[in-house]
Amino acid sequence: MIKQIVSDYTIIGSGLAGLYAAYCASKYGSVSLLTKHSLQTSSTFWAQGGIASAIGEEDSPEIHFEDTVRAGKGLCNEDAVRILVNEGPERIRELISEGLSFDREGNNYELGMEGGHTRRRILHLGGNETGKFIVEFLINKIKNSDRIKIFENFLVHKLIIKDNECCGCSAYKWNEGENYFFTSNIVIIASGGAAGIYNESTNPHSSTGDGVTLAYNSGIEIANMEFIQFHPTAFHSKKGNAFLISEAIRGEGAYLINNYGKRFMKDQHESAELAPRDIVSKGIFDVMEKEKTDHVFLSLSHLNKAKIKSRFKNIYDTMLKYNIDITTDLIPVSPAAHYMIGGINTDLNGETILPGVYACGEVAYSGVHGANRLASNSLLECLVFSYRSVEDSKKYLDKKNIIDYSQEKYLVNDEVESIYLNLKNSIQRLMNNNVGIVRSESILNKALELISNVDKSWEYESNEYYSNRLRSLKTVALLVINGAIARKETRGSQIRIDFPDESKVAYNIHQSLKTGIEKKYL
Ligand code: SIN
């Protein structure tokens, strides 16, 4: 039997974009909030740095705009950036007035510094556990709302569209093998990014870009997927655990040093360790190539030990488990896949080309990040564009629900789980090895060949859970690889050794089922 749930809004994802959208939408109607795992499994929950916002006395939205656009290397949608920097402080003040408190230093907020910013403007919470604290704050609000119903362990596998109108989506409660249809005129996809398709990633294992596949399979355009941002400093352990060492640590003065104990970023960029991420990641990559090693080091021993211990408590505690005292010992670090800059193409209100279907947060391409995201702009983007999506989608509230639910039923074949996990691992390794920081046509073609063969022995079953998971991983990986091949230039997070210069005219790369791969010149 397929269970039917009717609500005004169906919201997919429980990171900041999904939680905040649910919170905002509950003012106007009933909300079904779906998440693939638990409410706490999201990249937001793991987010350390904080939220960038021009609230300091020496700052302004205009300066924040300039920093964002500079980092985005000619590809930011400037209208979207203006919305971000101007509406962001408003959203933050609202949350503060509703009880969220950020870390303070005396009477003022303690503002952090991160790469690419020219002002201290990163609000943070619990030292560097910003994401966790915000998620907990919103979960608490949501659980107290009788208009929001939470559905954990639900994988959405299909948007239901009839005559170009959104009717809702089909979902599978994978841990209990139950099929559901969520009826609503408004679906907001806020399911997060795809850095988890890489072997070395700072994201939870669940960040596999499912929302991108969902939209792509419905004919929605996907933009600029090649821009996968690598965080320069993930903890490099021999076992491959890539724990994030926040950029805010470099903001407090930590040095990057090579295997001979020498600082190397000073020679690469005037902002040294605080250059934008693409530059720092490439700087580290070059040192690792030259020194034939798989990591460099972060050094904090010259900084105030008490301050480091309290401001970066969870990094301090986590590293102690690896016998590293970050106040005295060097931390081995290397870049790891961190953030999906591209995604579901939306307008300035978060709406896709399908009326009633919205996307916000990391899954969306709103244009604010261009070719390279400025650190800590992403949580701000979640707030600003979730809010706008909810406000804009009110126009669909009075429409009668179209009940046209699919009779397709899902099932799970537990016998194939371990084979699926092995294949997932093969995809992650091939992405790491062939679609990393530095790319070329021949390596990317190799990636295409490998990905085409990865599932050769898999017997796809229609409407089977693991078959669907594998197809989705493959779709997302192909979108990244094909985008990287089509972008014949070096710009921001895409570095091509065979096309080392920026193209004279900037373009976006759109991919859709209808039109294939298209370059859209700005
Ligand atoms: C960090 O703390 O370095 C991550 C912040 C971000 O990715 O925006």
C-alpha cells in the first residue's frame, strides 16, 4: 500500500536550508519535512566556521559584496549576491531576536576571519560548532510546531509533475520498506551537496547529491557542477579520516608549512594563508607534488594556547584522540572535497523552471558563489534563499492539490547492500583520483571510462533502493565529470592544466535531460 500525506509544503532535507524553510513555511501552512537519515545528519551539523554577515562597525554589505564577487571569479550573479549581503543581516537579526545567540567578546559579537574576506565578519557559536548549535536551535523550534511533521529515513525518489504543475513527490521509508506519496503544490528541495561522492571529503556520508538527481530526472537544468570546492585543510590521517580543520584557525593566525618547516603561501598570494580557497588548495597541491608527499602541516604553536583551546574546542578535543595537541604539535593536513558550488538552477526566489518546485542551500545554484565560494557564505545563503523560496511560493498556496500519485512501489533488496557499498567506494575513489583539484582532458576522459564500467556487473532492478542509489551516484558523478570536460578553462575551483587561463568571456554550463550540455555565455 502507498500511504498518502497531504500538506501545503513538502520540504526535502534537514540541513540549515531545509530546517529554516520548514520553520518559515509553518507560518503559512502545513509542512512535511523529509530527511534521508536523522534530523542531525547534515553538512550544516558539521559546519564549523560560521555565518558571514556584514554586521561589524567597519564592515558593510557593499564590502561583503565586493569580497564575494572577487572570490567568484567573474561568475557570480551579482543580483543574487546583492540579495545575499543585504538580506542576510536581516535574517540573522530575526533569529537573534527569537533566541539564537552567537559567541560574544564583551558587549560585541566575536567576529571571525576566513580566507577571501577583507573584514572580520564570521559570526560563530559554541566556538566553532556553529552548525550544530543552529541545527539544535531550529530543531527545537520545529519540534514545538504542530504544523510541521517530521519524516526521518525517507528517500525521495521522484517528483510528481502533471501538466507542468507540481503535485508532490514519491518517497520510500527505507528502514521499514514503506512507500509514501507526499501531495503538495510546493516542493522545496534542500537536500544538500555532493562532496560525499569523493573518497576524501569533509561531508557526512549522506552528502551524495540526491536532490540534484531528483531535479535532473524531472528535466530541471543543473548548472556548473564542475565547481567542487576543496577545503584546503582537512586533517590528513593515515586511515583516511578527513576531519575539517576550520579555516577560522588560519583566520586566527595559523601558518601552513611544508615538509621542511617553511611557510609557503606567502610566495603565492598577498593574503598568504588567508587567500581564497581555490588558491590555498592549489598552493598545497603544488607543494605536495613537489615534495612527493600527501600532506603539509598547520602550525599553531605561536598562538595563544588558552584562546585556541576555547575557541576551537572540538578540533582540540578531536585531535587529542589522534595524540596531536594542536597548541604545540603540527597538524598534518591536505585538501578534501568540501562543497558543491553548482547545483539545481534557480531564479532569485529559489524557483526552478518547474512551477512549484524550489531549491535552496547547497543543492541549488543561485549564482551567489560563482566559480569559488567565499568561506561561510553558505549558511547565509541557506537563510536568505530558504526565506525567499517560502515567501515566493505562497502564490501556490490557494491552488487545489492535484492528487495524481504514482503507483510505483519501491522495495529494498538487502542482499545487494555490500556490493552497492563496494561500488560506491569505487566511484568515490575514481572521483578523488581523476576529478580532483587539478584536471585535464585525458584524466577526465579516464574518469568517464571508469565510471561507465563501474556498474558493469550490477543487475539493476527497477524501483529497488540500492539500484536507485547507485544510479543516482553515477548521475551526479557524470554531471561533475561532463561539466569539467565542457569547461575548457581554469577558473575558481576548476583548474585545468591543459587550459591554464580564464576564458575571455565567462559562461555557465547547464546540463539537462532535454538539452544535454550547453554553454550559456554571460
Ligand atoms: C570552515 O570552517 O573552514 C568551513 C567554513 C565554510 O566552508 O564555509
